[in-house]
Amino acid sequence: MNLRVFKKDIEFFVGEFIDDCALFVALNPHKDADEISQIIDEAVDLYNDLKCKANHPEGNKRAYYKALTKEMFEKIDTLCEKLSAVVSK
């Protein structure tokens, strides 16, 4: 995997998730925006963490980036589940 492509993937997937959160708040102002802002904060922390980890690989780079990609998708799935829980309230 190319590091440049991986960094773009981080920006795309986390950015799209944040856009989804912002769209939900814009379309549903009566829902609890504080919970959504906490989820957005978690997404920003995830973005910063993944970028930092991408810039400082450890050990075998191929295995490291493969594990980092898996971690990214698992954490984004967790954030999506949190957003779904708030939406379904």
C-alpha cells in the first residue's frame, strides 16, 4: 500500500463520517446536538491518531499499514454505530 493513498483514505473516510454527522445535525436541529458533537470530536481524534501512526511506522511496514487499515475501518464502524444509536432515539 502506498502511504500517500492511505493518508488520502484516512481523510476521505473520516471526512465523510464527519460530513454525515454535520448533515444530520443540520436536518434535525431538534435532536441532541451535544452527543453528535462528542462523536465528531472522537472522529477528529481518530483522524489525528491515524495520521500520526501513518507517519511513524514500526516494524514491517506492509504488515503495519495493513493492521492500521483494519483499525481505521473498525473504529469508523464503531463511530457509525454510535451515530446510529443517536439517530434512532
